[in-house]
Amino acid sequence: MANILESVDQHTQLVGENRLELLLFRINSTQLFAINVFKVKEVVKLPRLSQMPGSHPCICGVANIRGTSIPVINLRQAIGFKPMPLDADTNLIITEYNRSVQGFLVGKVEHIVNMNWNEVMPPPQNAGHNHYLTAITKVQHQERTELVSIIDVEKVLAEIIHYNVRLDESTLDEALLQQMLGRKVLIVDDSPTARHQVRDTLGQIGLEVIEACDGQQALDMLQGWCDKGLKPTDEILMMITDAEMPKMDGYRLTHEIRSDKRMTGLFIVLNTSLSGSFNHAMVEKVGCDRFISKFQPDLLVETVQERMRQLAVD
């Protein structure tokens, strides 16, 4: 089990090709769930947990992993099911999201699958707003096709960890606030929680937000403007995109934009919870203008203000 992720570093090139790898696991006997391998640090058998009085009900304790204390979240409980028992069949998926490390309590960890993002679909529109999925897909597993539910980990964490979107007043450039009022920003993210966080942050400085839930939807919107003779740089101040999304990821989206001369000059910010060192390399490869790891509201606003200053000089 500890070696299930040994080959992750050999596959980082998949992200730039609109591909991903999913770690499949179960939290009950009937359904497969998944998270992106690039969010996973390791998988271990559940160690002894120390209790943390006063913690969120879904945090079942703290694990000591090689000298580091890691909060452990009962994932089955966090997404609305009966809490998973702590027994010999329980495993711990240690992940890094939004610059924090946490463990998710799960059952059997199956294996890793490699697929294209266009094989990954958003949840059904009639699923409501209270589900914990960013996407679904299908895989061949043990000679049958199984539905896989991809967890919206950002929503899970936002309900356990308080993310403050209030801006530090020292961050704000008063001279720019009037100029930003009413300007539009395109946000591309498959997680409604992540979109809301960015929207609530930018709304504080008067920016209006246009939302897209995947890269293909964003590209269709941008190309639609171009087909009408509109310049995207006149329609929006910038585009802020997640990296991993159904149908088309943020890297492919950026590549497609940079390949279309009608969109020359569009300012693109990659805003993702994936690891910083990897993304800095990908930003350079595909041509993003900035990389911001989630969730840093002050840095997000400073990036917007920096763009406004650049436009003033140009």
C-alpha cells in the first residue's frame, strides 16, 4: 500500500496533455470514489490516532506521520454518510490542498487509473447543490464498468476549516479601487465552493465575476466573443482558472488561448490547490501569467491590482 504512489513523479507530464490520474478508493462496499493523484502525498494503513478535544465532528483525531501531526478527517462522515469505523480495513490518504496537509479516512484503496479529462463529466444538473462531487466518470474495474464519483475536496475542507475572505486593508490600493469598479473577471473552476471564494473576494473591490465550471465552457465563451468580433481583453480584465477540471483542464485551456491570435494579451492566472513547485513549471510551459496557490485572498487581489497598474503603463 505504501508504494502505490511510487510512480507519481513519472506521470506529471500527463497534466499538460489534458490527462489525469485518479486514485480510486471505497468508503462503502458499493461505490467507487476518487481524488486526483497529484493531490496525494501517500497512502498508509491507519496509525494510532490522538484525540483533539473541541475539534470539528468530522475530525476523528490526529495522526503522527514521521514526526508531523496531521488531522484526520472521516471522509464518509464529511460527505453525509454514517461515520466510517476505525478498524483493520481502514486506510489513510494523506493529501495536500490549499497549502495544508490532512489525512482522509477511507476504506479499501483500489488502484490508480489514467484517463483523459474529456472522459470526466460534471455531476448531473439535477443533483442539487448539496452534493460533494466535482465530477463523475466510468472505469473498467474487475471486468465490469463502474461509476466513479470524484470528491469535491475543497467543499469538504471549507465546511471543516474556516476560510476567511476578508481583505487586509493594507493590501488595497485606494488609487485603483475606482478604476476596478465594474470591471469583469472570468473565473473557471469546477468547484462551486472555490468559485464562491474567489467571487466573494473580488466582489469586495467592485469586480464583477463571470463563471465557467470547466475549461471547455470557458473556451467556448471566449471563442464566441471572438466570433462576434469582440476582443476578450475588452470584455474581461483577466481569467482566473483552476488546473484540474472536467472536459478540459486549465493547462489545456491556456494552451488553446495562447494558440488563438484573437486572444492575444489575455491575462491568465492559474489558481489551484496543486503543489506550487509543479505548477510554476507548468505555468512557464503553457504560458500563464501568474500562479497563485489556493486560497490566498490578499494575494489574489494584489495580482488584480498589479494587472491594473500594467494596463495603466501600457
